[in-house]
Amino acid sequence: MHCHQYNVAIKQPPPKLIAYFVDRHMFLPEDIVPKPRFDQEIERLESEKAVRASQYPTISQLYDLRNQKRALEFELFDKDDRLLGEEYDEDLAKQLKTKLENLMGQIDSLRNRSEIEAIKAREREIEVWNRKRGLNCLSKEMPRGALREPTILISSPSHRICDDCSLFKNNVNRFFGLSIQLYECTM
């Protein structure tokens, strides 16, 4: 195998392998933007969350419960370790686990409230914008010799690559400017 050649011999449908390649080795056009507005969008969404939190006590309650849960998880991680030897306290570990279950039940009881669903939607949007910001930063460091001609080896019971897989490969190649090659290699 030489530089910029990537061979895969896995029993997966070719479209899955092609999608995996694109996901792991390519930046999509929206990942490479010259003047990103990620920070503004994140700030706007955080502001919306703050406004809603001031309007609905259940949102503040959710945040408090999440913070308690996080602290309890750290404490449990620290205390529920049998490698502590004589310092290990099984009763304390059980108490912490029970407290954690109760907290999770309280958090779960808030889940279906409309204001909580709205906050969670904003949080998911913030995650998306943070991911886009991260990809944008990575795209600026993109290597010049990006992999453009991968070879994917296919093992097929029929000893041939199906028409749908070939069509999918051709469409991906055309859209992304790639030269993905599929080879059937069943022994």
C-alpha cells in the first residue's frame, strides 16, 4: 500500500463503507465557511435558554438536578472502586447509587414538559453549532494531499458488485469530486 491508498476488506454493504469514508475523511462544503457565525448562533441559543430558564422554574430545577447528578457521578466514581481495599465502603457506594437513581427519576419526570423539550432542543442545536465550529477549525488544518482515490474491497456472495452500489458510488464520486473504486474480491 502506498501513500494516499486506503484499502478496506470488511463485510459491510458498499454504501455503508462509502458513507463511512466520506464521514471520516472529507469536509463537506458547509464545514468550510470563510466567515463563520458559529459563536453568534451559540450565543443566541444560550440567550434563549437563559430567558426560558428565567420564565420557567422547572428549567432551573432541571439544571440543579443535572448539576447534582454530575457531582454524584463523580463521587460515586471515586467511592465505588474495590481497588480502594480497606477504604472501600460498600454501604456508601450503595447509598450513592440509590441517590443517583432517585435523581435520574426526578430528571426523567421533567422530560415530557414542553419547556424542558424546548430547552433540550436548544441544547441539541448548540451541540450542532459546536460541532460545526470544531469542523471548521479542523478544515483550516486540512492536509493538501487529501485522500481522493480510495479503494474499497467488497466480498459478495454473487461475486459481483450490484448495480445499486455502483450507482451510489458514482453519485458520491460526482458530488464530492472523488474517485472511489469498488473491487469485488471474494475468494
